[in-house]
Amino acid sequence: MAGKNVVIVGGGIMGGDIAIIFAAGGWSAHVMSPSQKTRDALPARLAAGVKKLGAPEAGAAKLRTHARLDDVPWQEVDLVVEAATEDLPLKHKLFAELERLARPEIPLASNTSTFPIGEIGKHLRTRSRVAGLHYFMPAHLVPLVEVISAEFTDPKIAEGLVQLMRGLGKAPIHVSKDVPGFVGNRLQHALMREALWLVANGVTTPEGIDTAVRYGFGFRYIACGPMMQKEMSGWDTNLFAGTSVYPHLYNEKAPPPFLKDMVTKGHVGMKAKRGLWEWTDEKVAKEKARIERCLQAGMEILKADAGS
């Protein structure tokens, strides 16, 4: 992967942000989207994202959009990242096309957060080059990237992707077992299950959950993760606390009924103007801008920490 041309399949929320990462790193980003509206919006979006990352604005000029995969100059391509809709038959179709079009040594990666990498690549003849490359939204601002190996993934492919992500300024981890949810989402959903059931049973409010995480243990996480924090406080304390608390944690196999009721009513959050809270376009824009400012400030802290 010494080259500088990436194909990103899908130009939506994730695909567009992934293109920003590569463009900011000096790569030419070829984004394939069948939507003319999406393709038309990408240049301005990429320019704004590259500027936000403090990269040379010339990076935005490295964007090329395509309506079909066949339109991509495949002899120039060094990496493919699939970021299409979470639809397994669609991914099977796309990867079959990618195997036909991409040079045989080119890694084929999927940004899926839902499907096992082994399932996505199982029908391919050259499946040893298939791996997961899972970003977290917003992909251009959140440093973590999971590089996932299926049983058949060539270790050199995974190693190369880890090195590449590090070179692009991300914080990659290698997920060496293709388990459902990988690592980040498993941790996230374990927390979310507890949070939702605490709200459902009237222990606290949604605002209480967010305050407890942001200003409590979550506040520490930008400085050190949970494993390092327990190294500091002592695993003996954690053993005693866990023995006492674990039996009382929620272990239901499904989210609480109120969440299903919300989704049934279409109250799915900002995009519907109603979730746990009610939203207007103005409120949404203000909240997203606040979150981006916090993420960028947090990134500066991590950069300073890495350089110390």
C-alpha cells in the first residue's frame, strides 16, 4: 500500500468522512455513489472536512466521484474501502464486483459494524485480502479505527492496514477474532444496555446518564482507558467491587420496551426531530457543532499526550 489512490464505495455519512481522512493524508479519493445528489455534495463537504483537520486545502482537489464502479481507473487503485448500506446481499454483490475489478494484490476492506468480515468475504476466490476497516462516526474526527481479521485474512494485509491508519493519524487496533460487534461496539452496547435499563426502571433520567458518563468515569477516559485506570486504583479493589456489583447488573437479551415504542413511533432522534428530546434544525446544528468542537479539542489533548 505504498500508493496513494483509494476507492471508497458509498459517499454517505461514513463514506464521505472516510474520504476526508484519506484526502487530508494526501491520497486521491475515488468515491463511487450511484446518487447524483451525493456526488454533487461531496466536493464542498470534503473541502470543509479537510480544512477542519488543518490539512492543506489542496487535499480537497484529490476527490474524484464516479456513478459506477466500472468508471474507476482501477490500475491506479491501491486500496478499497466499502462503506455502503448495511445490507448483506448488497455487500456480497459489491465485493464480487470489486474482486473482478481490483488488482489481485489490492486489499478489499469493509467498514461494516454489523456483519462478520468472514461472512462478507466468504464467496470470494481471493478472500485472503478481505479485512474489516471499521471507523467510528464522525470518522474524520474520532481517532479509533478497528482493523478486523477474519479466519482467512492474510496477516500481512491486516498489519499493512494498521500501519496505514497510524500513518493517516488514526489510532488503530487489530481485532484478531471476527466476533460480533468487534471491540468498540461490544463495549459501547454493554454500557448502553445498562443505561437504557436504568432509565426504564426509573433509577435516573437520560440527562443523568449522560452527566454520569461525561463528568464521571468517561471524563477520565481521554487520559487513560479502563484497564490503565484499574492499574492505578488496584485490581484488588476492582475484584471486590465487581463481585458485589456484577450480580445486580442488567443482563436482559433485548433493549427495554420503551426503546421499541420510540422506534415504532418514528421517534429515532435528530433525523426525525424527536427521540428522547425534541429537535429543531437550529438545535441540531448547534448541538452537532458543539460536539465537533469537543472532539477536536479532545484530539489536541491526545496529540499533545502522544508527543510528550
